[in-house]
Amino acid sequence: MMPTVPRPAVSVPDPSPDLLQRAAAVRRAAMDLGRLSDGERRQAVLAMADALQAEAELIAAANAADLEAAAADGLAPALVARLKLDAGKLAGAIEGVRQVAQLPDPLGVRQLHRELDQGLVLERLSVPLGVLGVIFEARPDAVMQIASLAVRSGNGALLKGGREASRSCTAILAALRRGLAASAVAPETLALLTSREESLGLLKLDGLVDLIIPRGSNALVRFIQDNTRIPVLGHADGICHLYVDREVDILQAVRVAIDAKTQYPAACNAIETLLVHREVAPAFLQQALPAFAAAGVSLRGDADSRALGVEQAASDDDWRTEYSDLVLAVRVVDDLPQALEHIRRYGSRHTDAICTTNAATAETFLRGVDSAGVYVNCSTRFADGFRYGFGAEVGISTQTLPPRGPVGLEGLVTYRYLLRGDGHIAADYAAGGRHFSHRDLPL
């Protein structure tokens, strides 16, 4: 991805007294939640799923109202696709909540157990982060995913959906809180922010919020990154690539390419650029072009791909554009190194894939692409917390430091060092009277 020019931060107003009070209430509830047992948190998540199921019709009606308003406002098709919460999508989201309840407890895991000296024992245990601040656009299902992961991992959450999803988010959060009311977890653990002023105020809640997770457009993510001192987890771009190698099963590659572009084009893990090796390009595009046309995909290609049938010309901007729609850029490359260089230059380190029958080429691609997800002979649409078995995800991170890729429970915990002694003091070791043993003990 090309380097971006730093922009001056926009002045962000201080949070209102009401927001400060609500955030403080979430933090107090989160502290109590973090002390609950695995069974209590598991039962709370199941109660949330039951409440969502019981109020599915109300949620669907709220979403229908949001969709009607979005149509009147001329909302972009990609955002409408993300906003829509039909019966199948809602059922899948509720099932994802139930799966989160069945995941292993991420808290209290002993990661280190070491005797520093006789009677001086160190442990490192996993603990909750605290409070999550999550901002997302047109994604009401994100409320369910994030809330269930937050509760399961012992965290509170302040949730801010886009204006276009306001009715859906309100109905979903009301159901989630009613579910929590039937459990050991306080409903105040989850709170919904409803105005732009509150979302801006969230950015200045350092001390009350421990991590901000943006899910939305490039502009949204970069604005948040530029205007908060709270750590931010997320990705600004989802520019994913599929490279079709010279040694390839063409029919298989066509199926993978069609799925990666069309199965859900508004998703951040849909491919935006197709790279094709020059030697296989004529045969591959002969099969692929009719398939893309039948699926309604508009292709934009370089000079070589246009000579092989791609109708529209691609500009340099197309290689760095996340369409989130049925549009795909196509480029013919000379070899694998040129494909890797293209991905390095224009990619967003989200998810990139290769189709090849050569195992050595596949390994070179796996080791040569620095993305959160690197795939061989399968669709980039598998870059998803639910499909990874996480139950759900709070988002996808393209940063190199962990967590990376789809972020589930393991990305919502940190750790704490616990040291137990018997009157030990550092001066004894500085003077050379005592020595460290550093003996690892069973976990």
C-alpha cells in the first residue's frame, strides 16, 4: 500500500457529562464481569442468544425500517448490503452468539509459571482488557458479534453504529440487555451510543475505554486513528488479491475467483484485484470472462488483459481501490515475483490468495506475502472469525503486531504478572547475597 500523507487531526470535543457517566457505569460493570466464573459468563452469552431469538421479529421489523429509510436517502449499494439483516443473516448471527458461549474460557489461562528463587514464584495470567469502544457503519449484526465476544471475554462495551442502522442497533441491544438481566452479568455492561457527538466523545474516553475497534470505511478508520490516544485495532483498507499462476487448474481457479468476488462483494475480504500469469492468461480469461459477465461483474484491465477481452481500461487508481461492489481490476503479470511486487505495493495486508498446482510456488507465495491471511487454492472469503471457528469476530486487524486477522476472544484479553514471595527484596540480589534460579514450573 502506498504511504499516506499525514493529515492534521480534527478538533474533537470533550465527552459530555452524560457520556462520562455512562462510560463509568460500563467500566464498573466490566470490573464485576471480569470476576465472574466461566460458567456464569457462558450462561450470560446463551441468555443473550435466547433473547435475540425471542425478539427476532422485532429486530427484523426495525431493520426493515432502516432499509426503507436507506432507500429514500440513496444509500450506496455496498452499505445497503451490509445493513440488510434478513432472516437467514439474523439466524446465522444468533448461531454465532451460541458458538461464542461454547468457546474455551480465555480468562485465567496461566501462560507462564516460573520460580525466580525459592519461595518467589511468578505467574502470567490472561485477564480482560476492560472496556471496548466499537464504532461501525451499517453493520447491525456487528452488535451481536461484538457484544457476545465482549461478555465471554469479561469486557464491557460501548457500541456506536451508523445512523443508517440506528433502529436495528437499538432493537438488538435492547434484546441483549434483556438477556443479560436474566443472568449474573449486569445489563450496564453494554451501552449503545446514538449520536455523532457521542461517537466523537468516545475518542476522548482514555482512562475509561481501553481499546477502540472501528469497522467501516477507510475514511472512518483513518479519522479515528488520527483523533484518539486510545489504542485502535482494525484495518483501513480491504484490498485483497487473487493471483492465478501459470501452473493451475483453470476451472478450479475460475470458481475460486468468482466466489472471492461475488459471494459477498461488500465484504472487506472480497478480492478487488485479479493478477494472472501471462502464460495462462489467454486460457484462463477465455473461461473467466463469461463467468464474470454472468455474475454481473464489471472488469477493468491493463493493456494486456484488454487485448484478451477485458472491456474497460484500468487506471493506476484502480489497483488501490476497495470497490466493495461487483467491480474487479485485472492485470496480467510476467511471473510470481511481479505478482508479489504488485501485492506489496498496492495491497492492504488483509488477505491474498494464489491458485496453483505447484507446491513450491504455493510455498513461495505463502512466505512472500505479508498479509494477515495468505491462502492457497481457496477463496479469500474464508477470512472471517465465524469460518475460523471463533464463533464471531470483533473485526479484522491488518497490523503486524498481534492480534492479526479476524479477532476473536484471544484478541480481547491481555495478561497480568503475579509475583508471590516471602519477604524477598531486590537489594539482596543486587548485593550478590542471593541468586535467581529461573526454574520453569508446570503450567
